[in-house]
Amino acid sequence: MALNGLLNLLNVYKHRLHFQSQIALRKSYFSSCETIGSCRHGHSVTRGQGGFNNKLIPFQFHPRLGWPVLSTIRASSTVALTSSRLSSLNRGPFSVVSDQDIQYFNKVLQGRVITDRDELETHNTDWLKTVRGNSQVLLRPKTTEEVSAIVKYCYDRHLAVTPQGGNTGLVGGSVPVFDEVIISTQLMNNIISLDPVSGALVCQAGCVLETLDNHVQDHGLTMPLDLGAKGSCHIGGNVATNAGGIRLLRYGSLHGSVLGLEAVLPDGEIMDCLTPLRKDNTGYDLKQLFIGSEGTLGIITKVSILCPQKPRAVCVALLGCENFQKVLDIFVSCKSFLGEIMSAFEFMDSQAMELVKENLSLISPLEKYPFYVLVECSGSDGNHDEEKLTRMLQAVMDSGAALDGTVATDSTKIYNIWSLRESCASALLKDGYNYKYDVSLPLDHFYTLAEEMRERVKNHAIRTVAYGHVGDGNLHLNFTTAKYCPATMALIEPFIYDWVARHRGSVSAEHGLGLKKRQFIYHSKTPSAVALMATIKKAVDPRGIMNPYKVLPENIKTENDSSLDDREKM
Amino acid sequence: MSGLRVIVGCKRVIDYAVKIRVKPDKTGVITDGVKHSMNPFDEIAVEEAVRMKEKKLASEVIAVSCGPIQCQETLRTAMAMGADKSIHVEVDAATYENLQPLHVAKILSKVAQEEKADIVFTGKQAIDDDCNQTGQMVAALLDWPQATFASKIEKANGELTVTREIDGGLETIKVQVPAVLTADLRLNEPRYATLPNIMKAKKKPMAKKKPADYGVDVGPRQSILKVEDPPVRQAGSKLDSVETLVTKLRDAGLVPS
């Protein structure tokens, strides 16, 4: 253990020297996987089963076979402390947690306070095992009143706090950077009410998405979002990050499906905008501010969300095509023939298919094609849907847009086909280290980025893989190396963000900014927009205690900031 | 031995991932609006039959299904996987509720005779009733040999060598043709029907028949008295000593006092 500690320290110093020399070249903070030796994180993303797992268990469930497979998991403690790596980041003017503070918390929460180092490990580290904070205390309130009491106390004491849901975020936004107090929604998991007629579900923010989905399914409803982490993520976190997922195409974003929410503001005040009403135009729609605020404006404690009807008939088609233009042609055909019944439109390139075949031994029902499209239809009448799907398939086959394909109507086959797309994230982790990018791009430049980046990192990465919600214009572009490699990183960032900015895309389509992407905000938002965000943040959180170091950059540019370099003057 | 004609029985059942609900009047389970698909074991049988055709062991594969009109979807899936033609023996929904393996076995036997089949192939059992009877009954009615729970089928000198999964392990037997085969889980991995085949399947012939055409009476031989959910599992309790355990067992009358 002592040896490990020494090695860790040496690694940190080695990286810091290297890092400082790189600082002039790149502005990115990055997640460094300082693993001792070559650990691999085996993880399975399964639809509706277990989802992401932060616990240190020796085996995970194979996504297709459902059997446990042995895998070595990168231990949380081998990840370097963010505060050591980001030596240029200064801790804010916050107090340090004292014994009296712990006593107070224990009194309010009747003992639901965690200070044990080992237990805190997983809460201090993100799911990707790339950033690690140094919090000394985790609080687990059960009610909004408890949250309000502890936040008010922290406000009075100038203690920084990090709200945490399922800790499945991918941009380091859900874990502390220094010693912020972690406020977890783990125990706030009551489902308060469900109106089966209107479909309005009211629940506490700590309810796990999959649990909610199972609950509403009994009433013939479904949750309006679906993502790989559904077995672990909390609805409060989903709302705070404006999570997207595979059903956004059909049900829209959370900005539309959240009816109301209740949040605790940084000074401890409870903001009650919880309403199950579909329409309410009375004043500024405050909930929209919180949706996507990533926990920097307050802690969401209750959510009211509109649940659509669960579709009676679902079918999935997987198509193989020759080039990306054909993917877009199929998209147009789908919109025209399937229209309202289309519930998902995803794509994968051949490297993504090879990835899941190699790393997870999944089987593709089709031969090798340069691109694959996954179309899902959900409707109230299977026969009608089948007719529409058949007409669409005939059209795309005749026009040559699709070279081959398969259709699945029974649940096992549907699950298997979805697994091919949904297992990409966990398959990537098996290569060793994953550089993950989530961008929005106009469809005519969508795949060009992947081609250019693949060429660029050719000899410095195991693979470049592209997949994503092409129906929403959202590309997930990933690179892998066996271990973290600064040379590879230098080739990727900031080139990739500059490219996206030049094409007027978004540097973060759905993952958010968190810690990792905050300084790239100017690539997608103007200085005046960011300045207004800072004004709002200052007004709502004057002491800056709510999830500091996240979302907004450290230095807010003014309109007349002459230090803007050409790259940022878009 | 080449050119075997294979009949494959395909049953339309409630999809295995669906949560089964008992009807409020306790006369059966809810099937209206619930997702159905081909019995997984029958799918494996279809796949094996198609593979036999590809290996030139079989010359024609005919899929057969007994049930209401929705069975035609199941047959189309079988044809998309490679069956050459299909026969839908229509049984109305009400009669279907009481349709038993014996009825189906009689129908399949008659179909086999009419089509001059060499092999009758089904899944080992249906996932809704778990009867595991139809294949065996067909063999008895036709007086044909049977190779059930097949996990491997090979040709050997004008006969079939079949490896069967049994409780103790694997058993290998030889059967002469004509024969009845039933498929077990590890026989193969069913293929995904690809688009060109799905389109072709629409043009393949599907004959529509009734049980009367085969002279089979599908009147009910049983009546269902009651269908209930299994009792809710009681929570267990942890005991701290052997003495407590013995006391509890005595109190429950499970151990003589």
C-alpha cells in the first residue's frame, strides 16, 4: 500500500511537470487515468438491468448472455486527485469542515452522515474513473426540509457543497474537486403520486430512473427518457443535466416534459415550483433555469414529469449502408414513411460494430457494412406500424440506400439489436482509456469530423469510434488508448472543439459542461450569453457555494475583453 | 436420404419478456393487446430445418401453425427465416383457449401425411403451457421414431444421428427417417431474417385451412377451473441460534415436539 502511494505520488509529479509544459499548448484540463499497471474497467450497460455500477465488485453481467463475467475494475483510489492534477485551479474562499459542523449535520440528519474514507471513495470519484475529489463528508437527507436545513447551514458557514445523484455523469460534474460537502439524494426516493389519466408523475429527486419506469409501466405509461445509466441514475440528476438519451427524438427534451420541480436554493430557501399542471403561464418559468444547470443554482428535491403512453407495439430495424449520405437518406425516408411512430434513430460506424464484437463478443445480425442505422418504431397498433415499416423498408431497399437489414419484433431480438448500440460505452472502457466527446453538429458535416479526427490520431490511438443519436444531430465520438497518453490528448484537444465551433456546433450536446468542459463554453456560447449566466449565478448564489468549479469558466470574459484570440472570436 | 420434406410446427405464444397478468375473472391470462411472438424453441426448430435445407439434407421446409388469424405473422417470420411455404390451420380465439397438445398433434400428423413429410420438427415445449407433449404424441399417432430434446442433428448413412440433452448429460441415438424431432435450446442460434428474405416471404404461399379439413375435432377435452397468481413470497427471517430455529420449526408443526 505504501509502495502504491509512492508510485502514485511519482506519477503525479511526473504528470505535473509534463502537464505544465503542455499548458502553453493546450488549455484543456484532462482526466488522467493514472493507473498503476494496466487495469481495465469491465462494465456492462444493460437496458433495464443494473446500469452503471460504482461499487467495487469483481464481476459484471455480460450484456447479452446475462451471465456474470470476471473483470478487473480500476480501483477508485488509483485515480489521481483532481486538486493535485489541476495545480492551476485554486480552491475558493470556503471554510473547512470542522467537528462542530459534523455534529450539527448528525443532529439534523439523525446520523445519516458518512465520514469514513473508504465509503467516501466511490462518491469522490466519477463513473469514468477520471476525476477524484477529496471530500471528507457525505450527507444523506431524506426530506426537502432536511436539505434546506443543511444547505442553509453551509451557506451561513461558507461551506461549499456538491449535490450528487447516481454519480453517472460523464463530465466530472457530480463529484467534488476539493473538499466540498457532498449532499446525496440516495435516500430521497419516494414516489409521491401518479395521475394515470394525465400521466403526471410526482416524485423525490433521488428516485432511480429505472424504478420510476417500472412503476409507471404498471399503469400503461413510460418515462419520457431512456439512457444507458437508467439502473443507477437519479431523476433529479437527469433533470439537473437535461439528460437526452435515445428517446429524445420522440418525446422531446426534459425542458418540455418536466412539468415542475422543487429545489433548495443556495441560501437554504425552498423554491416550490412543483406542479402537475401541463400549462401554467404565470410569470417567469423558473424550472427551465434549473433544468440543465448541473447543480450550480440549487439542489432539485422533487420533480413532476409528464409520462407518455407506453407503446403497445415496438419493433426495431437494423440497416446496413454504404456511406453516411445514405444514413441521411434513410433518415428522410423514415421521417416520411414512419413519421409519428418513429421513436429512435441511431447510427454506428463499422468501427463501433467491430468494437462491440471484439470487446464484448456481441453478434451482429448483418454482414460488415460501413454504417449501420437502428430505427425503432413504437405505436398503438402493431399491424399499422408493420405496414408503415414495410413500406419504408421497401423504399430504402429499392433506392439502394440500405444494402441489407433485419427487422425484430420479439423482445429478445429487439434487446440484442439495441445492445449492439447501447454497449458501445462499456466496450470502449475495455480498451483501457477512453477519450469521450459528445458534440452536436449540423448533419451535412456530421461524419466529416469523425473522418478527420480518425486520420489525425491514426498512429496514436487504438481506435476511433463514432456512434450516436443522428436523429438529434448528436455525435458521440470516442478514441481509445491502452493508458492515458498526453500525446494523443494533444492531438485531440483543442482541435476537436475548434472544429466544432467553426461549424457552429455544440461542444457538449447532452453530457453537459461539468468540470471537464467548462473552459470550452466560449466555443459554443457568446461572451455576452456567458456573462448573463454569470450574473444569474451571482444573484442566486452570491457566495458561490453550490457546486463550485463547474459549468461556468473561472474567468468570465466581458464583451470588450481584448484577450480573446482569433479562435474564440466566432 | 437427400430431399427430406420437413414440417415445422410453430406456436404463437406470449413474448417471453412480457409480465404475465391473470384475468380478473381468473379464467385465464390476459392476451389482448399483449405482445406475442414465435415460441423460442420452435424458432430453433425452424432454424435447424432451414440449415438442413442449406446442407441439402432437406428439400422443402413447410411451417405450420394452429390458432387464430394472428398466427399468420408467426408463419411469415418462419418464411422470412427460410421456410418455403406455410399452412395456417385456423382455430377461432374461443376454441383456441382450450386447444390442447393432443388436438395439435392430430392436426400435425394429418398435415404430415398429406404433405408426405419425412420429418415433423417442433420445439421441445411451448413457453406458455410447458407441456412438452406435442412432438411425442405426433410420433405415437404416426408410429414414427422420435428424437426429442435434440441438441445436435447429423446425417449418417440414411439415418439421423441425434444428440439429446437428458438429465444425466448427453445421449446419442440413431433414428430412421421418417421421424419426429423436437428442438432443445442449444441446438442452434436462430438467424435474424434479413430484408431481402422478409420481402421474399411475402410472396411465398400460405395455405389457409381449418381443423375440419383434416377431420380433426378440436372440441375441448378439458375445462379450466381456475387460473391464479402464485402466492406472494413471504419474507424470510434471520434467526440467531439453533434453539430458536428448533422452536420455530416445532411451532410450525414441521418437527415432532
